[in-house]
Amino acid sequence: MTTEAATAAFSVHRYSIFSMEAVLLSALARWANFYVIVGSSAGALTGLQFVVVALIAQSGGATSKREIKAFGTPTVIHFCAALVISVLMNIPWLAVQHLAACLAALAVIGLIYSLTVIVHARKSTGYQPDAEDWFWYAGLPVAAYVTLGVAAILVWMLAGRSLFLIAAISVLFLFMGIRNSWDTVTYVALKRRSGERAE
């Protein structure tokens, strides 16, 4: 192959990558309304966890700092993860690689945090989680952050379908937060009722 032919082939390949990247970046613009809804919902629902903590404080039950780190704070983090994803997906990126790097960083940080949550849950003395709690508070968040990391790699490879995967993960973080908030409220309510009956 001559130098001119190699240069021409490289130019065509480079142009095709840039055109694919432009298509993916324009596809992000079509997701703007979706992420506005998810982001605003995540921001509003973060306040829900403050209500949950207030209910726990009013119930008079003894709750250790480790239990809050294992079962309370992760719920706020889920809402924040959905909010951060929404922000990242609405930034007018100049290159897809920047978006992929930010999503990958979020996935790594979230995975490390989820592993620390498992450590706190295992060392909790005031409440022993059952199988359902392990799934919602430990297993599912780890799986979500791993999947987010995979989606970040797919975005970097200019795979447009990864946008649907990222959208599903952001909604999953919302549902995990809502479910865990509800679980905490019902647990505190039932514990308070049983305490009143005992008195």
C-alpha cells in the first residue's frame, strides 16, 4: 500500500469515527427531557431520607452510627448517583471520551462505596440484615455500579445502545432509594408499635 493510499484510508477511518461520535453526541440531546425528570426526582427524593431520619430520631430507638452508614446513608447516595448521572448526561460534551471517563469514575467510586456499605452491614450489632436486605442494600448496588462501568466502556466505544443502559441504571438508583426509604420507615413504625405494646 502506498503512502497516499494509507493516508487516505486513515482519513476515511478518522472521519467515520468523528461522524459516529457526532451522532452519539446528538443522540444525547434527545435524552435531555428524560434526565431532567430523573434528576429533579432524585433531588426531591433526597429530602425523603431526611424525613426518614427524623422519624427514626422521634421513635426513640437506639440506632448506631454504623447502622446509619449501612442502611441510611446509602439511600441518599442512590439518589445522588441518579442526580449525578443526570447532570453528566446533560453536559454539552465536546468528546464522548470525556463522558465515558466521568461515568467510569462514578462507577469505580460507587463500587468502592458499596463495598464499604457491606462491611458496615456485616459489623452491625443493632440490626442483623436478612436476605432481602442483603439484596437491596448490598448486592443490587454493586451490580448497578458494575453495569454502569460496562456502560461507560460501551459509550467510549461509541455504542448508542449504551444510552438505554445508562438510563435504566439511573432509574434503578431512584427505585432503590425509594424502596429502601420505605423499608426503613416501615421497620421503624413496626418497631415503635411493638415497643408500645410491650409497655
